[in-house]
Amino acid sequence: MAKESMKARERKRQKLVARYAEKRAALKEAGDWDALQKLPKNSSYVRLRNRCSLTGRPRGYMRQFGISRVTFRKMANSGMIPGVKKASW
């Protein structure tokens, strides 16, 4: 389980990325690298980290489901994800 402070920091970064997305795109299009460099570092989408939507775990993230592999396994074993059969894990 991720710390609440880490989750809050990630939410703050997501807001910054959304706020500066158009401005960054316009500056890149114009080739104004000096102005682009003066924007906040956390406003770049590269700084975002994919996290499990249930636990906040940053590693083992499965994009298709939006959760970590550990959470996926628990949910699949309990039958909460339809169409998934246990093979050998």
C-alpha cells in the first residue's frame, strides 16, 4: 500500500500536467526550448507514474485493467474478474 503522501503528490502532478499540456504542445511546435525549460518540471507527462487504482502500488502495473499484478491476482482468484481462469501461478 502506498503512502497517502505519495498518492497526493501524484494527483498534484496529474493536475499540473493537465494544466500545462496545451502550453507545452504550443511551445514544442514553435521550437521555443527556452520558454519550455522555464515551465515547472512536474508539468511534463513523463514524470507521471502509473499506480494501481486500488492500492496505489507503482510497480507491476497492468494498463489494461488499471491495477497492479498483485491486486489482479487476488481479484482473479476470488472470481471478481470475469473470464479469467487460474492456469499456473
